[in-house]
Amino acid sequence: MKKLYIVLIKAHTGLGAAARCITHYPYTHIAVSLDPSMTDLISFSRRYHYFPFEAGITHEYRHYYAFGAHSDFRAKIFELTVADERYEEVLGYIRACEEDGDMLFNVFSMATMPLIGGFRIAHADNCMSFTARCIELSGAVKMERPYWRYSIPDIDRLLRGNEYFEGRILRGDAPDDGYMTPFEPVRYLRGMAQTLTRLTCRFISEHI
């Protein structure tokens, strides 16, 4: 048997703060960890703090969540006990996402989740659908609907009884790995245009 950790994160971002004002729910990001140290968290998210549309499967670190003047971040962690063969399926899915150069960030599903429960586009994920798929493959809990329809609060409720930790996690050392690359308006707008155009084209090709 292996352990899989699901980490709900209170993100120190403008988008996260806006979401909390609307939903009154503290956690706005979610990731998977393969060990309890919480030093390497795997998600489907932005690769640079100021460029949210440059996104994909990522290995995130504590300083991605506690940056600048922030010395820590709040998190809620669930521990799942997973059979060996199921654990290998989770690892296989993570590897497949890493090797799939055609994966897109499904911002459309994320934006519509509160209204219609999101929707699926092939070879496209976000932090919620990626994590929910890992949970589904783990077989640790029973899921009553398609994985891509689970929001962060839904996953929170789904995993009740598997709580491992809730509180503040210190940032620790923060190496300069390029995550805090300074904001450039042209790069931001170019990334947004490319992502939305590719997602739209893929959605149309799947449904027409």
C-alpha cells in the first residue's frame, strides 16, 4: 500500500482573493503530493506567477504559494491509502500528462465550474480536473460523477474522513527558479490569446 496526498491551498494571488470574496471558501488551488514533506506538489497550473495562461502540468514548490512578503500559506491536506497497482496507475497518468506536448490549460471549464459544473475538452486539464483524475485512479474513494465535474469544495467534501493536516505551512528556502519572472504585458496578452484560441478551436472541432 502507498500514500497519496491531496493538498488544498489558499493561494496568495489576486484571482484567489477575488474567488474567496465571491465564494467565502478559503481554498482556491489544489495539488497532489507523493510524499508528506510537501516539498514537491504536482498540479496542472501556471508555470510562472505573472503568466497564468502559460500553464500545464507543473511541479510546484512552497515558494510558489508563499512569495514576496509571505512567509507561509494555509493548506488542508488529505492522506489516501492506495493499493500498489492503483498507485502505479496514478504515476502513469502523471507521466502521460508530462509527455503529452498537446495538453492545454482548460480555463473554460474552470471559469464555468460554479455555473454549469464545467465541461471537458480533450487533452485539456486544470488543477481541479487533474487532481480529481488522480483521486479517481487511486480508487481510494468512490466518486459519483465524472472527475472533471469536481470543484475544490467538492473534493474537500469527497475526502472527509481522510484529513491529515490543516494549518499553515512555512515557505522555507526559495530558490530563484524563474517562477517570479517579472510581468510583461505583451507576453501576458500573447499567452492569453494563444490559449483561448487553441481551446476554442479544439472545442469546436470536437462538437461540430
